[in-house]
Amino acid sequence: MKNWVKLVISLILPQIAGGLGALVTISSVGSWYQTLEKPPFNPPSWVFGPAWTTLYVLMGISLYLIWTSNHPLKRTALKLFGIQLFLNALWSPAFFGLESPILGLIVIIPLWGAILVCIKIFYPIHKWASFLLIPYILWVSFATVLNASIWYLN
């Protein structure tokens, strides 16, 4: 497979995961989510779209750097990336779709761990692939605190 095809696929996969989550989120943001008590650090809704779109692009570039490597850990790294992407896609249906902050927490905590494992395993394969995931884990760290706060407050 040509590298430009791998790049396109790498960029599209995270956006698909995000798009599926957005489909579930859109229906709840205007209704159920508005009724929840939120912490004072809850960002405005318009922040989430650009933040996630940027993070998905960074994830896609990171995936591409791993996919095009010849490192012996490449296959394991790709599987781990798939696991974290699955957990990422699962969070919106758990939190918004099922209207359950506790289920959101049950998903986001292993998601955070999977991202950390990806960062660690990506580093020896391609340092930049690892570095590109740092904004992602920082955002998911914030999202975990936000999710936990919403659960606690409600």
C-alpha cells in the first residue's frame, strides 16, 4: 500500500470514530446534558468540536508514523491504537447515548490508560508519534475530571 493511502486512512479513521461519537452526542447536548449540574470549569460547548477535531488529526498523524515504520513493535502498537480508538468511540454512547456519567467514567478511565500505553510503546518506534499523543492524554485527563465532577454533582 502506498504511503499516501496510509496517510489518508490514518487521518480518516480517528475522524470516523469522532463522527460516530458526535452523532450520539448531538441528540443529548441540547436536552439531557443541559439539565445536569456542571462544575465551574466546564468549557462552553463550542470548544469541544475544534478540540476533538485537532486531537483526531494529531492521532491520525501519529498512527501514520507508526504504520509506516519497520519497527518490530509496530503490530502491537497498531493493535493498542485500535483499542484506545475503540474506547474513544465508546465514550460518547456511554455518557451521552445512555445518559450515564458513571458509564462514561467506566469507559474513560481505561481509555486514559490505553492512551498512556500507546504513548509509551510509540516512543521507541517513533518519538514524534508518541509526542503527538500528549495533547490527547492531557485533554482526556481534563475530560476525566470533568466526567467525574458531573457524576459527583448529579
